Amino acid sequence: MPVIRLETHIKANRKIVFDLSRSIDFQSEAVKSSNERAVAGKTSGLIGLNETVTWHGKHLGVRQHLTTRMTDFDLPNFFADEMEKGAFKSIRHEHYFSTTEEGTLMKDVFKFRAPLGILGWLANKLFLKSYMTNFLKGRNRFLKEYAESGRWREVLPENYM
């Protein structure tokens, strides 16, 4: 099973970073390049334990539909979401948050299995892992910018903090 591990240092409060990471509204802004949008389940606000969201978007030139469920939740330290329906055989995305002297260390552990047996294995070797790594890095850069600049106020609830 391919695993992508990323670390992002963010100069912002851990709870802000945690909640941006689970904000449907933030995710919608972060993935505009793939025309992703939430269309079912939780479609705005902060997703919580056992809630689902279905995303429609275009990746690798193909229209994708992905439904995930938040399966683990420990505010503001950790949460995980897992694919229920989609093009992959399986996806589990673990999000870890720890306080540092300068703010927050956000760690992503993204585990996935491509479909189609040997063809999926070949796709992973040729481009899929690289594509997913770049997609997650782009999202994390966007999250870092939102958290550090104060733009988080645009997507988190008005009475937040």
C-alpha cells in the first residue's frame, strides 16, 4: 500500500490549523483548480466524527466522485477520514497536529490502494503517487497561507474562538 507522509510547519494556533483541515468551506477553496465541490453529506462547515462528505471534481482529466467518512476524531490532536465510495480501492488520510514553539506541526499520512490490480500498480508507479503527493502539498501550502495570514476567518464560523 503506497503511503505519503508530509510535514508542514505553520505559524498559527493548533486549533485553527485543525479546524481549517476539517472545514468543508476551506477545502472547497483549496481545490478550485480541480473544480471540486461538496455535493452530498456535510456540504459546509466543520465535518465531525462519523459524518460523510461527497466531493465531485476533475482529476487527471477524469470526473471523480469521492465519498469519505471521518472515522477517528481527537480535537485538536488527530482525525482520520476514509473513503467509502470512489475510484480508489481504498484511502485513509490521517491528520496529526502538535504544538511547537512557533505554532503547529501538521503531519499527513495518506494511505491508498489503486484499483485495477496490476494496472493500478503500474499507474501508481508511473504517476499516481506523485500526483497525490503534489495535490496534498498544494492543499497544505494553501492551508498554511490561510492560517498564517488570518484568512482562516473567511471560512471558519463567525463566532469562532
